[in-house]
Amino acid sequence: MINEILVEKPGNGTAELVLNRAAKHNAITPGMAASIREALASLETDAEVHAVLVRGAGERAFCAGTDLHTLDEYADAWAWRNGVNYALEFGAFRKPLIAALKGWVYGGGFEIALNCDIRVASRTARFAAPEVKHGWLGAGGFSQRLARLVGFGQTSRILLTGDPIGAEEAYRIGIVEFLVEEGGELEEARRLAAVIGSHAEIATVTVKAGIRAAMEGGLANGLAMERELMALAFALGAQRSGPDAFGKRERG
């Protein structure tokens, strides 16, 4: 069986975490979420790694978010509530994270990118938060982190319509820090990771902690509320296409 989460270490103070399910646009399954948690925990304590690059395998996508076909693996909304929130695993990581983005950056994949510290996007990248069309909201940081990046109005537009935006617009409004030509995102992300990885770990970790402290006043409460709201949306079944994916959901 193919390893759907890979960790590569080029030996220059950096590591690369690869979402390795290209045939499915790197959509995340519960098993992959657990592997992400394990991989990040290992990288957290690896003294040789000072910065981590996150990328998707294949040519078509960074990550299309949660594999909706796997939602029926959860008995009910509460079981989902207590599962691994893969996007927030990146948000809790102490070392700098650089996302190399191309193709689909959708749903939870968009949230992974938002939980990273620096985003490098190819002009092929397309960003979307389609959760509202399924009857719920993203619970990996959408309403909290995106608002901190681009403000109330742009966040409202992106999350309430669910419509995709292109890489140039994402760069213009501040979702990504670097916009490069097609195929150049990995090279630029690796360059940045190497620069950051050359610094002492204590320096990069404390700088990141200070920046996050400045940005995240009230974020913990916002993220907790966001997760509870999504569980509530699933439980209430406002739109059956989402909650019915929980195959063992209780029937009234």
C-alpha cells in the first residue's frame, strides 16, 4: 500500500511533508489525518529540522480537502468532532511552515495552507471554501485565520459564496505571500525553507511564537467555537448531502 503521507529530509535544516494521494487530488482520509499528526509530532522533536515545507504530490493539486467519501467512517457528528482535525495539527506546529501551492487548494487543503506561516503559489493555484455548499462551515481555521489575513469583507465573500478564486486574486488580497510562474512554486518554497532552516531553532521557534501571539488574540476561543458549530451543523442535518455521509447517523 502506498504511503499517503511522506516525510523527506534533504539535510539543510529543512524537511518536506508530502500529501501523497495524487490520484485523489491529495484529499485527506481519517488515516491520513492520523499520519499527519504522527509526522508533525516527529518533526516537532527533530533537532535537525528548523523549517518544514508542505506540498502535494502530482501536478493537479496541493490538496482538495477532506475526502467526503470517508465521512461515513464516522458513526455520527460527535465521532467526527473527536477525530483528528488535520488542518489544526499544522496550526499547532511550533516550527515555521512553508506551503508550496498549485492546482486545487480547496476546503481543508485551503485550511492547511492558512495554518502555514508562508504561502508560495503557482499561477495555476485555485482557492475555494466550498463547505457552505455542503451545508456546513470549515472547522480547520477558515473563519478565524482567513479573516486575520484578508479581513472581514473578503472572508465573508469567500466563505459565504463558496466560489473559487484564482492565484492572482489570492495574491492581490493577501492570501499568499509569493506568486510564481507555473512549476516554480516548489523551487521558491525550498529556497525560503532553506533560508529559514539555516537559522538556529530557538530563533525561528521564538520568532514564530511572537508573530502568532500578535495575530491570535482570541483565536483559541474562535477555533473552539468554529469546531462546535460544524459539529452542530452536521448533527442538525441542515443539508442532507453532508450529514447523510455519516452512514451510521442516528435516525429520529
